[in-house]
Amino acid sequence: MKTMQTLALSILALSTVSSADTIKEQVASIEPQVIEWRHHLHQNPELSNREFETASYIAEHLSSLGIEVETGVAHTGVVGILDSGKPGPTIGLRADMDALPVLEQTGLDFASTAMGEYNGEAVPVMHACGHDTHVAMLMGAAELLAANTDAFSGKVVFLFQPAEEGAPRGEEGGAELMVKEGVLERHNIDSVFGIHISSGELMGAIGYRERGIMASVQDFKIIVKGQQVHGAYPWGGIDPIVASAQLINQLQTIVSREAELINAGAVVTVGAIHGGVRSNIIPEEVEMLGTIRTLDPNMRDQIWAAMHRKVAGVAMATRTDIELILPYSSNYPVTFNDPALTRAVLPIARRTAGDDMVFERNAVTGAEDFSFFQEKVPGVYFFLGGRNPDTAPEDAPAHHTPYFVVEDGAMKTGVELFYRLITEYPQ
């Protein structure tokens, strides 16, 4: 194991950061390595709670830097602890590690051909949301910080988190499990930062927002029970399909007629419905699955209450029995950027990317389990643009699709931002 003194002299001849130019030079010096890491991770993706090789790859790198390493956190998570030896805050930096069950069709030289298992089925696996870049950027920041411990005070805790996309059915995982296992308390983390790559934003641009930046998410399951009967004689039974249609329409009025959308956005979506086997049989039961997205906790509570009210009303009107299971399997809070901390670190983002490349963005109805860290300690979540300048925003491939692509060149901005958040953290 290298000593910190030896490490400071050996890693790419990195010297203590003393100017903006020096920071960018050091980032540039390790950029080829960061790109190499990203390509390796992209070619070797792993699904949630199954990131065994990814975790080993990260742990080996951190150990080589002389960073204290914890493995097996929340199943496959890796935590690195770097102590400057000087009193100061303990700051968490987070990167998520998992990939998605998607068949890659990007045509990249380093495209994935990996297979995995999802819900008992063999599936192709792809980094279709950029978590490979997140890991590579944080590995790069760890290398710079390990070589420059005299440039900051306190400690850095590197949180390489599994299962952001959701744990497999019947398992716990992700940030929620890391928090449950006490990672924040065990290391006395004072604040936490994360970065998400964005295929639609210009490469190197940094997006921020105070307060809610990503929505809370809860999925739900509704079971509508009627009385089966021949389709030619509907009066002899109780039709759960008609009741389900009425209920879906009623659920849509919650956002369109009850939610104060001038305060925050919200979505209620029924994404799956199943009932019946033949055209001439009214079935016994219909099952629906859906999702709720809100950007304000009070609005979430309002929607939950309204859903229970709508279910009770439709059940009474249609003589059906309706069961609402809410939440069903996922329940992420709002990704909430602490306003004071956001304002305090915004100058750091501007020094990293330049004033013209830092922008206040709208909130999105996508969700992030980074929010579980933010429930416990102040945190800020940034978006980092990964779109090639030659690609129009409307032509950028969407996240979670087979064509998702982000540029390697965006990562140097993320490495620098992670580094500066530690070395320039407001005291």
C-alpha cells in the first residue's frame, strides 16, 4: 500500500493546486485515464445490487491511492474515506454504479454486449443513463484529492452507490439502504454532493436549482374486484373494467383540477392495466399499476389523500371492491437542494465551467434516490451537460433508451467540480 507521501509524488507528478490554471492542468492530465475507466465500465455494465465487478474495480483503484475502503455497503456499495489530517468538515461525494436492462444500439466502439438477469429473465444490460460517467468522474476526483490532501481540510467520503435504478423485486437497496445502514452517521458527513450527466444539455454546462430539482416518486397498485359474468348479460354481474375506466378518469382530475400547479408540478400516470381473457366475458378483477411524481411534499400528501377519496367514491358508485396499495414498491422523496448550500457553492460551479456555462434549470419529473441522503444532511445535486455541440437538443438521444449517448469530453468538468467542491468548500 502506498503511503500518502509517496502517493503525492507518484500519481502523474501531481502537485498541490495553487491556481485555476493548475487545477485545469491536473484535470487534463488524468482525463485520458478517466475516459479509459468510463469505456471499461460502459463495456461491463451490471444491474442493480449485482455490481460485483464494478465494485471491485472501484475498490482496487481507491486502495491504490491509499484511501481507506469499505466494501459490501448496501450489498455492493463502496465507500472511500480520505482524511486530510486537518480539522474541517466531512463532505460526501456520490456516484451511482448500476446499469439498466436495455439492449444497446449506439454503435459505439465500446458498446456493451453484456447480459444479466432481471426478474428471473435473461436481459441485455447497458449504461443507458450515464452512471458509468458518474463513477469515472468520481474515481478521477479521488485520484486528484488523494494527491493533494494539503489543498483541503477535513475528510472526503466517496459514496459509490448501487441500485439507484431500484433494487430487484423483494430486495432493499440504493441510497435508502446506505442511509439505513448508517453510512452518514458512521462517518459524520456534514453535507453531500452529486452530479448527473444529461444527454440533452450542452457538453460541459452545469445546471442547478434551489429546492426541488427532481420529483418524488411513488408507484401504486390498484385492484378492482367485481363479479364475473357473461358479456351478453352485464346486469347479472359487477363490471370491474367499467369501474376501472371511471377510476382512471377520476385520477386524472386530481392534477388537472385539484393540484395548485402554479406552486409545483405533479403527475399521476396509470402505466399498466390488465383484466379479462375474452371479448365476451366480464372478468372478476382488473389490476392497474401507476406512478406519482411531485415536486413538493405537501402536494404529494394532497394527491395521496385524493387518490384514496377517488377510490372510495368509485367503489361505492360501481359496487366494486377497490384496493389501493400506495406506495407499492418505490417511494423516493423529492431531490431537494438545500437553498443556503446551493447559493454557497454556486460560485464554485461558475469557476469550474465559466459563468456562461452555468444555468438555473427547471425541475424535472424524473426521480433520484440521492434524495435519501438529502433527507438527512444538506445536499446539492447538479446536472452536467453531455451533448455534443454538433447535435441539436431535439436530436439528443433520451436517457433509458438503446441510443443513449454522452460525450467523454464532458467528464473533465465533472471531475473538476467534484474536486473544487472539496478544496473550495465554503467554511
